[in-house]
Amino acid sequence: MPETISGVLPVVHTPFLEDESIDYESLARQIEWAFAQGAHGYCTGMVSELLRLSTKERVLLNETLAEANAGRGVFIAGVGAESTRQAIEYAQAAEDSGCDAIMAIPPISTALPPRELLGYFSTLAEHVDLPLVVQDASSYVGQPIPQDVCVRLLDDFGPDRVLFKPEAAPVGPNLSALRDSTGGQAQIFDGSGGVSLVDCYRRGIVGTMPGMEFLSGIVALWKALERDDEQATYDLYLPICALVSLQLQAGLDGFLAIEKYVLAKRGLFATDVRRKPHAWEMDEETRLELERLLGQLDEAIQRVTGERSKGEQ
């Protein structure tokens, strides 16, 4: 396992063929492309459509992604499920496949009291030797995780075994509250497509877990933040924010529809197929605005790095 889990760790999108079977050729292209952009590894999570995959598919996806990593970066496998027993099974399979860490959301079919949430995450941490990223994805699915639960998990397992990805609104203040309540020990990642990345970076995150679709811009933005380049930071951040706002209007389905459209447009995916059912389709006016903003982001990347986006194949 790498010494640290940090930096830009995009969430893998699961490509499908027209019959909704997993397209492993496109998956391999995506991983090679991610490392070419400068990613420090990758994850699976909500926008991997994990909840729409069968158990067999989830296990095989982890095995394939762990093999593709080949020690080049960090691979964090999403293992969240509706029961502790299921999550343990996914977590142990991920550990057996050679992943570097696991990430879990709470069950989403019921609102659990804090004691049950603590038990769910504690049991997961106890059944594997890998670091666990506790993900609060309640801005678009599930329920918020109380801060007291996070603090208790950190106290019980330590900052190298339990890390956090808080996405409950308001993201920035919640992140600072977790940082302060743990004396700065909590290792925290931001998500939500990068829409709060600049604010979160200044609050002390160790990394970011965006989607893959705007990865060239996110990597350039991360580097600009690291070198404290204010002009480059906002040149890149503003079109990223505008792009993510298009996704946020339709929640998880909005992220998926636009992410897969962009990756297919870039030549990484053979199709933009999502697993059915889904509640939102991108209309033509949204597509045209998306194209305009992609152009703005590519121009910003060129200004900052001297290169066009590396997305085109």
C-alpha cells in the first residue's frame, strides 16, 4: 500500500455496452487516461453506479481495478451497502483483490440512529486491515453522519485507519468543524465534483475525489493550489464550478448523465449508457451549455499549463 492516501483520486465511472454489460475495454482506457492526467490513484463510489451492480459485478470490478492499478497509485474500493453483512463481504473481497483502502456510505434505505451508524462503520473497520474512508454523501443520497460518530471512530481506530469524505451541506463549515473537533487529526477529502475544492483546500483537506470527466482541470487546479497561484486557481475553478452546477441540478442522475456524455465525447467510453432506471436525461439546451463550458475549461487549462486538455484520444 502507498505510504499516504492523498492528492487527486477521481471516482471511476463504470462504462457499459448497449446491453448494459460492463465494458472492460473502456474501463481500461479510463484508468490509463487518469494516470496520464496526473491522478494519484482512483476510487469507486456513488458515480461508479455501485448500487446498480450485482454482487458478482462489484467484486469483479474491484479485482479488475486493483490489477489495473499495478502499484502506480492508490485504489480505494467503495463497499457501502444496505446491511453490515453485505458491506463486510464487499470489504473483504476488496482486501483480497489487493486494493489499498475501502470507502463506505451508510445504508440509505433507513435513517439510522448514531449508535447504529457507529456500529456499522466500526464493524467494517474491524473486519479488514485496510484504511476506511467514511463517506457522507447526504447532499445527494442517504442521511448525514453526525460529527460525534466521526470523532468516536477516529478516537477508536486512529487517523491512519479512518479517513473522511464529508459532502453534507454546508460542506466547508462541516469540514472545519470535523477538523477542529479532532484537533486537526482527521484526514479529510472533498468530493461533490470539485465544486467546493478551493474552499475545502484552504480548510486543510489532504485530497480530492471528483469524477473523472473534468480531471485535466481538477489536476491543474490542485497543482495551482499547491503552488499558491491565485490567478491560475480561479481561471480553472470558475468553469469547473459552472460545469458541476449543471450536474447538481439533477442530483446523482445529473452527474452520471453528464459524466458519461463527456467521457464518450472524449473517446474514452464506447457509449454513454447508464444502468436503468434513471430519472433525468440531458436536454439539448443543457448539452449546448455543457459544450460551451467545456470549451471554457479547455482554454483555461491551456492558459495555465500551456496544453490543451488531455481528454481527447
